[in-house]
Amino acid sequence: MGDHGMSRRALGGGVLGAAAFGLAGCQGAPSVDLTPRSRQFPQDFQWGVATAAFQTEGSLAADGRGPSVWDVFERQPGRIKDGSDAGTATDSYRRYAEDVDLIAGAGLDAFRFSIAWSRVLPSGGGAINQAGLDHYARLVDALLVKGIAPYATLFHWDLPQGLQDKGGWAVRDTASRLADYAAVIGERLGDRLKRIIILNEAAVHTVFGHVLGEHAPGLKDADLLGPVTHHLNLGQGLAIQALRAARGDLSIGTTMALQPCRPDGGPLAVWNRLASDGLDQIWNRAWLDPLLRGTYPDAMADALKGHVRDGDLAITRQPIDFLGVNYYAPAYVRLDLKAPSRIAQGEPPRGAERDAFGRQIDPSGLAEVLTRLRRDYGNPPLLITENGASDPFGPGPAILDDAFRIQYLRRHLQAVKAAMEAGSPIGGYFAWTLVDNWEWDLGYTSRFGLVAQDRATGTRTPKASYAWFKALARTGLLPER
Ligand code: FCB
């Protein structure tokens, strides 16, 4: 993706054809204080790391696992930047005990991982694959023994190919299949696994997987924006209901990629604001509103026509125990009258800090997102479920003395603490990620780990950021520099 001029973390939209947008104009960047009064996080604040199944597990044919959309996509020529696949990744399916040791060694409280749907239900539904389920039972047990709270994401983009063959998220039935799968997890693992995240960044999966064709399942069809968005929201609501019916003692949340959408500057900034508002509705509000308000934003109206049935919005709107916020960078947007959606990628202000992938570094965007949740969405309990930085220079050996990552984490945590002081109920922070892994369409060229991995031997070597995060988790005291 980075090579196509538009990077996921610096998202600017593109051919989001079906979406029209109104003249509402998005709220300007609120002025937020990024400096906390105290650098001491509360005692019970949870420190963790986050991972995802397809990016780490490897062992794609082990123990009866069925293929997912990413198994198919990664094999298509030209899809993955370095031509690699996730066949080994960090080998966490076999080396999970080493992961748990690393997490425990850093004194962390929590681990966010995802369950591969197609390990549990190889074709998406039907008979349960006990061997696949057992892997997650072992992982959960290993975490609990060390006093680490497991957080399992149910859907981190790896839809079973069996369901994609029946239409995937474009068809309504997939929403019910997600609920069935959620019920299986609740019933079979819920005695030990108490914290469940339904979806990871459904906006990314919808837009990059179905509209822009840059992620699995590789579809490039603007008409899919509405149905895929709605079926994911509907599935999420049904899955929450199914989990609550399975057990009464689960803590249930979902994770969103929340990005402030800012207009490109310059003489056309006023017009660009129309485009940034359009993207904001598609990227942020199309997920926040159905869950927290039971509505969709106006810009989605045309795209959703014929897909939302009576009663659906009562299902999408569910009480949650926490909202997971993933944040990397703001999006800059400009108006493009030639694009069907009129939305195109813009540029951050001149001089903005960026890494080699064009990702901007701007903690004020996180502060803006947290302010908005406080102000406009009833201030729900939050967890920062992902935040982190890749090695800034792209491919090459992993950088073990990763001062840039420490600074990135430190500056974003400053914004987190300031938001807490302003009243945001934030219960924890998960760094993305534990071990350098397979970064989707960027393959092994982009590294976000606190720990490096020698790909030939599998040997893991903690980076400077690992020791830094360990000290932070121990004391809860955020260093000043
Ligand atoms: C997020 C994804 C995660 C990883 C990080 C770098 O958007 O949820 O899987 O790719 O970005």
C-alpha cells in the first residue's frame, strides 16, 4: 500500500464512491492540553501489548485450521509488498509460551490477541474444531497462571474463506455467523476468558478490503461500502447479545480505528473541510454512531439504502463494557471533484513529523479522539487497545536501540494521561506490538515490535523499548523525557 501513494496509517480515502457528504462541516481540531498535571498513572491501570492471529501465528495448516481470506489474498501475485506470506510469522502458534514469558518478564497486566475464527470453525460455521479451540484454551491458561489478563479479539480481519465464498460481509447472513462463533467462544472458553473484543478496526477491513482492494478479500467495489459496514455493525450487535446470553460475567468491548479527519490546508482548506467531514462520517461515525447511538451519519444514507431493516439499529446499539481505541495518526483529506466520492488523500501541514511509510506522528490526534468520545458519545469506559510506531527507515535489520519508539509511546501516553485528568475513563494501554510480525500488505517490511525476531532462527531479542515499557508498567510513572 505504501507504494501506491496512500498509506493506511495516513489514510485519506480514495474511491469511496457510494458515499455522499453534506455541508455539516466537521468540528475543527479542539484545542487540547497534551501535558498531564501528574505523570503517575493509577495503580489499577492495565499495561499490555496487542497482537493479531494472522500476523503472528504461522502454522496455517495445523490442527485442522481452515483458510481465511488472508490465506487466499497473500498468495495472489503483487498483493504483498515483499512477496512474503504469513506461513511462519512470529511462529506464535508454537511459541506462545515464549510470548507469555516475554509479557510476564515485562511485568505486564494484560495481553490482547485475536482468535482465528477458522481455527475454531474451519469453514466459518458448523462443527467445532476442538483442536483449534484447545490452542486458545492453552494460551489463556498460560496467561492466567502468570496473572496476565487475556483480552481476545474475535475478528481481526481473517474471515474464514468458506464464508467469503458465500459472499462474506457483503451478505447479511455473515452477521449471524459471527454471533454463532461468538457464542461458541463464550460457551467453551468463557469460564476462563472473561474479556472479549468483538471487532478490530472494522473501518479498515471495510474500506481497504472491500472498496480500495488493498487488503483481503481484495475487492474494489464502492458499492460494498454500505452493506459491508452495516453487516459488520449488525454482526457486532448480534455477537454482543450472544455472548451476554452465553454468560453473565463477561467484559465485552469492541475496537475501532479512530482517526481525526483534518482538511488539507492551503487556499482550498474550506472546500477540503467538506471532504474531511465526509471521510469522518465514513471512517469514524459509521461505527461509533450505530453502536453508541443507534443511528448512522447522513453521509452513509445512500450507501445503506436497502440494507438496513426495521429493528436493525436496536441491535447495533448495545451496552458495552469498554470501547477499544486504536490510534496511530490523523488523516488529512482534500476535496477532489474527479473522485466519485469527492474525497482524496491530503497532506499533513508542512514540517509535520513522519516515518518512512509516510505515517505522521501527532499525539494531538489521540487527544482529539478522546475529547470527542467524552464530549459527543457519553464518555464510555475506554481502553487504548493499540498504539505504536514502526521502525522509521523501512526494511533493513531491526533497530534494537529504538529511541524513536520510546518517544512515540511516551508522547502518546502523555496525551492519554492528560485525557484521564480531563475526565476520560481510560483503564489501560496496549502497545502494538510484542514481537516484530507480518504487517499485512507490507509483509515483513514494517516492524512495530518491542521485541525483534531473527526470522531465520526465530530467536527473540528485546529492544530498548521493551525495557522502557517494563519500567513504566512497574512504576506507572511516565518519564518526562
Ligand atoms: C492496525 C491493525 C494491526 C496492525 C497495526 C500496525 O491498524 O489493527 O493489525 O496492522 O495497525
